[in-house]
Amino acid sequence: MLALVAAQNDSVFSGVRDFFNSGTWLLVRNLSLFFVVVFWLAVAYWVFKDARRRIEDPWLVAMATVLGLALPFIGAFVYMLFRPPEYLEEVRERELEMKAMEARLAETDLHCPVCRAAVKESFLVCPVCTTKLKQACTSCKQPLEPLWQICPYCETAVATPAPIEFAPTTTSARRRRRPSESPQRASESPQ
């Protein structure tokens, strides 16, 4: 009876045994191993190329490459977790943009408050829209800042312009009520 069960098991597994002993299995196994090794080397090469674009220090690039080679497939995932978030080229571009913005902010380019045209500090009037930018000194004709009380070029006192007075309007002609008056008194008083 034992011999019968062994013969049945032998017949069931004989097809599997024949497949693993055949040349087809050897070809599939060797091709699979070849593709796994090629993929592993491609991943290690990708780690090297990516590390060169993201890391400036050559020793760290070499360590990342060794990590990609030493631990097949897992090393690339570890590298991806700890790699810098941006490329060196992006860092340089961002730094150049920041320097350009700082240079623009450092420049004291003056602009007309009305038309935003570029004007020089010595301009009294905007050449584009003819808006008066500064007052001129009465004796030396140099431009004066609004807060100056004396001309720093010729020591002449600056005449402050008189405030603009507006004509009274019809709404101000109405008689206003004093706070102490009650509404009844205001209506009883003669107008």
C-alpha cells in the first residue's frame, strides 16, 4: 500500500521535477537573474546620477552610490528618504534670484507718484506727466525736500507754501445747534 501511495506521489510530482530539470527552466532562471542584475545596476546608476545633481560633496555622492550598490533595491529607497529635496541647479537659480531681488530693493530708483515713470532725485517735475515732485529754492534753484526749513546749498530760508483754503459750500450755511440747546429751543429761536 505504501508503494502505491509513493507511486501516485511520484507521478504527480514527476511533471514538476521534469520541468525544473529541463533546459527551459535554466533559460527562464538565467534570464530572470540577468534582468534582476541589470535592473539593480540601473538603479545604482540612477542613484549616482541623482546624487551628483543634488549633492555637492563628492564623498557624499560616492557614499550614496555605494549605498545603492551594496543594498540591492533597498539602498535606493534609503537614499530617496534622505536625499536633498532640490537639485543644485535649482538652489543656484534661487540664490541668483534672491540676489537680483536684493539688488533691486537696494537701488533707490525714484518713481513719479502719479505715472510711475523713473525720475532722478534732482528732478523738480516729472518729465512724463508734469507732476510737481519737489519745490525749488528761491535763490539757487536746487531741489528741496518737503521737510527742509533751510536750503542746504545756499542757506536761504525755505518759504513754506500757504495751506489751500476752500470756499465755503452751501451745506455749511445751515445753522448748527449747540450741544447745550435742546431741540425745542432751537426751533423757537429766531432765524
